[in-house]
Amino acid sequence: RFRNGLEKTRRALNTDIRDLFKDEGRLVDDEFLGELFAKLIRTDMGAGPAEELRDDVAKRYRGRKVGLDEVLESITAQTQAMLQQDAAPLNLPGKPSVILVVGVNGSGKTTSIGKLSHHLTSQGKKIVLGAGDTFRAAAVEQLTIWSERIGCDIVTGKQGADPASVAFQTVDKAIEIGADVAIIDTAGRLQTQSNLMQELDKIRRVVGKKVEDAPHEVLLVLDATAGQNAISQAKGFSDAAGCTGIILAKLDGSARGGVILPIRRQFELPVKFVGLGESIEDIAEFDADSFATALFA
Ligand code: GDP
């Protein structure tokens, strides 16, 4: 599932690391390790993870001559270990389960909701969407188009309507038609963060009154192409919003798929899904082993 989406990163990284080798093997010494580190860093994985990968190669091979395959194998195994997380299936305890989706505008929130809905629909689940970003007419329109594509119900409000009221009606609708999951979009305006938090709190309270323990998931959408700064910003947001998992969108969009390593580190949240393109099928449940293999092998 990950191979195509990670093509750009894999190709860049492979070419980069292959370049280190010229014809046969290379002696693993400080010079080689320094060059390897520089190549790894270019995938946006950050200094910490790149150091760990380099040190692991040093531990295994220092003073010996190695080939490309050995180095790739070592890096892949170590990345698998670094990405390991407890199994994190979506928490969908009952009918309806409620998922809130949060994230900064432009991160890929609407698209991710569409793809996630399709993913769940293809597992036989009945979905209702809630267009809780009532300030952006475009967001409501886009989400409506996704609902038509998927063939699921959507609840929208007038522009500027109270998002909590849309959330309330969405859950109501889900109960009425016996839907399995209500997926509710939320606003993502970072500049008004405290209002946003109040808005999210209200949505939580309202859905919690309708369905026990709701929301059952609060998924944060992160843009894999956005770079370290954006990710650090999102961290504050995620803590305040009580997120339960991450959807890492646009991993296909750059040669920087390594960004998942610092994300796993900074967020202490499981990566539940990754976005690997713009079409409806381009979402996959995250799995450390296949991900690392697709990244390097
Ligand atoms: P929102 O403002 O957060 O709702 O973001 P959108 O869902 O509208 O996405 C912003 C842009 O990113 C759109 O052009 C999407 O098609 C694109 N996009 C979203 N997810 C992905 C992805 O996984 N891969 C790629 N390549 N593009 C994506």
C-alpha cells in the first residue's frame, strides 16, 4: 500500500545512498558515516533519528567494508523499530461512534475525511458526515462533493452557523438512520486558537451528551510537506484539543517521507492513517514494518 505513495522519498533516498557507494563496498569510517547522516537528513527525519540510524550502522559495521544492501537493511530494521507503536485501530465502540477531525486549513483535512469515509464504507460501515467548518463555504462544498461520491448523508449548516449545532444534528442524523460512524469536520483557523478551542470544547460537550463517551476519536490531520515548524505549531494545538491519533496527509507529495519519524517522537500519538494521494483510495492504515520497508527497500 505504501510503495507508490512513498516513491518520491524512496527514489531520492535510494539514489542518495547509492551515490555513497560508487562500485563496490565502502569502508565504514567517520567519513562514510558523516556522508550517510547528510543523506538521511534530507528526508526531513530530523537530526535525532538520523543520528540513531547512523550510529546503528556504525555499531554493526565500523571498520568493515559494506555494500549498499547491508546498509539499507540495517537502516530499514532500525526505522521499523523506531516507528513501532501499539496497534491503534480506530476506536469505534458502538452505533454511532463519533470521530472529530481537526487540523489547520490546507493540511488535507477535507480530503482525508473523504478518503476515510470511503475506507469505512468499503468495510460495510454506514457513515454520516458533518460539515462543522461552517465559516468556509468551500469546505462545506468540498465535503458535500465527497458525500455524493461516497453516497453517504451529510449534515450542513448555514454559513457561520454554530459548529456545535451542526455536530449535534450530525449525531442526531446518525442515530436516526442507524449509521455506524459520524465523522465531523471542524474549523482550522490557527490565528484564533483560543476561540477554536472553545468551539472544540463545545462540540465535545454536545456530542458527549448525545452519545456515551463521544467523541471516540479526535484525529489530527498533519501535512507531511509542511516542514518542522508547522509540525511544532500543530503540537500545541493537538495537546489542547485532546487528540487521539494522527492522519499524516500528503506523504506522496514530497521526497520527505522521513518526516514521520519526528512526528512519532513529538506527538506521543499513534499515526492511524497516512494519505498517499488525492484520490479516494489513497489512504492506508499505518503499519511500521511495511512503511519502513517501502521507504528504503
Ligand atoms: P483542508 O483545507 O485541510 O480541508 O485541505 P484539503 O483537503 O482541501 O487539501 C488541500 C490540498 O491538498 C488539496 O489540493 C488536496 O487535493 C491536497 N491533498 C490532500 N491530501 C492529500 C494527499 O494525501 N496527497 C496529495 N498529493 N495531496 C493531498
